[in-house]
Amino acid sequence: MTKKEVFEYYDQFIFASYARVPIVFVKGKGSVLTDIDGKKYLDFFPGWGVSNVGHCHPKVQAAVRDQVGKVIHLSNNFFGVNQAKLAKEIVRNAFDGKIFFGNSGAEANEAAIKLSRIYGQGKRFEIITTASSFHGRTMGALAATGQPKHHEKFQPVLPGFKIVPFNDIEAVKAVVTGQTVAIMLELVQGEGGVNIATPEYVTALRTLCDAKDLLLIVDEVQTGLGRTGEMFAFKHYGIVPDMMTMAKGLGGGLPIGAMLAGRHLAELFQPGMHGSTFGGSPLVTKAALGVFEAIHKDKMLKNARSMGAYLMDALHALKARFPAIVEVRGLGLMVGVELSIDGKPVFDECLKNGLIINCTQGKILRIMPALNVTRKQVDRAIAIIEKAIEKSVA
């Protein structure tokens, strides 16, 4: 197909539910994407964080090739080797508990919401979430999301959620009632602007949950699988959540989500209470095993920490030059650059010059390269960002 034909087909046959950029990509390898015209782009926002190990990582490719010739899908009424192995691998890298498999972060969060309500035994059902959070677009996850702009067209949203300011423990304490069952948060708010929870705040949340018999649910849909320099972001804080959700980077590009709950909670889900037809298929779980293998064998956590520090230093150097940069913040390779100017022209100029980043909340550049990004690639990205900001403030 030609580029023009692709655009015409989208216009005729596909919902316009995304603000699409007029580029047709046909190939990806590592941190590089190639469009239909042969132009190459350095991808520093790979698939909204899905391609954590880079596009088409050899270990993920090998896993998929091996599995696709055996069996692609099995009903969850039967047992599967890959699902068993992956569940054990997640637990080994996170905390003791059991896994529910779905297809996305929203599904994982829905499972956590439902399990919380079972725990509340019909008496406690309210979940406290935070402003600027993002937990998904299904109706439960949407109600948990602390951004009114996402609720506007879908009223009434599911009741049972209280939204309080982020990093404010007193605001949490003020809304806890006899109907509260859980607190749900992202340790680093991605779509909300790369806002990072303080250690004091997270410790206080864990203490509060323990004192009030509340469940602490950590949404690691974007922060999980090495994004912050640890396999899961909660490891930075010295706490263990009661539930953790994950998705994006887990499948290396294939759709998979998972919810991990402590064993005392996992037993509450009885047969028939919850399910997902495609959840944890042999194909996607084999791909996810390839992701874990890639992260461990290629020492990607170490690289995420070192390249994250290198990227932050370079961005702070730009901040010293450009007053339009208000703040640089991040954890590992999850970085936000807050501007005093509109971020879209900077995004557009970066894209024009072959760099893919993201602009969220209007003025925050979100930069999340693959965990195996190189120093040379970071240098190139910084040079492009520098020129884009220079042009935008001229």
C-alpha cells in the first residue's frame, strides 16, 4: 500500500479515536523505527513504553517464533506451561503471591478493583486514588483515573472512588471512612506528567494501610519491567504492596496484562468470579518470558540506571541554558521535562528531525527510551531536543 492509501483507509474504516501523526511505520529494530518512505527515526517513546527492550528484540522474536508453530491459544480451563513459568518469574522478581492474567493495564486494574471489593465483603468498597493519575479507559479504571478531562463524556462514572492530591498523606487520611477498602496509585505518574512519589509519602501510605486494614494497590503498568531502573518501581521505596498491576513492557510488544496479589488475597477469587478469554495465552506468555530473559541477560536494569543518569545530566545542562525548561524530573529511564511554553511545537520539531518523544499535559515532554539505549543514541536525542527548544523560544 502507498502512504496515501493507508491514510484513506483509516479515514474510511477506522475510528478517529486517536490524535494520529501522519507517519506510517513499517519496520522497527532496537531504538530505531523506519517509515514507509525509508526515513529512520530514533524512538524515545517506544509504543507508550510497551517496547521496553526495544523493537523486535531477538529474544522476544525467538520466543514467538518457537511458540507460534506449537499452539497459539488455549482456554484458561486448561493448564499451560508458559503461563505457569511466567507467573513464577513475575513472583520471583516482585513479591510472594499469585497472578491473574489479562490483556492490558486497564484489565489488570479492573481485576485489582474487583478483588478489593471482594475483600470489602460488601461493606467496604471505596478506593482512594490521586489527582493526575491514569489507570486506564475501561469504566472502572476510568473512574479511578484522577483527571476530570477523561470523565467528561462518560458520566456517570462508576461510584466508589475518592480522588485526592498526589504526595499528600494528610489528604488521604482526611477521606478514609468505614467504607474505604484500598488506596491505589502510580509511584511515578506517567500520563499525569512524570510526577514522582516521595519516599516519605509511600512509607506513610503503607503504614496507614496496615493500621486501617486497607489494601495498597500499586499500578506499575508503565513503571514495571525495568523502566525506573528496578524491575518494579516499588523496590525503590522499601515497601511491598498488597496488589500490583503491570502490562505495557511485559509482552515485548504483544498484548498482556497481569495483576499480582498477596496470597491472602488471591484465594478470594473463586472459579467463575473473574476471567479473561485471551488472558495469558501460550503465545504472549512465551514472549513475556523472552522479555525477562532479555532484561536479565543483557543487564538492562544496570543500563537503565546509568543511561537514565546520563540523560538526566544532559537535560539539566539544557535547563541551565534555556529558561523555558522549568524542571527536569525522572526515575531511571522515565523522564519528564516541564516547560513554561507549549510543548507541541517542541514535539513537532523533534519528530521532523527524526526523534520520537511524547508531550503530555500540554507542557511536559515525556522521554522513555528502551532500556538498552546507548550513550550515542542519548547524545543524538539531546542534540535534536536542544535544537527544537532553541527554535521554539526564538
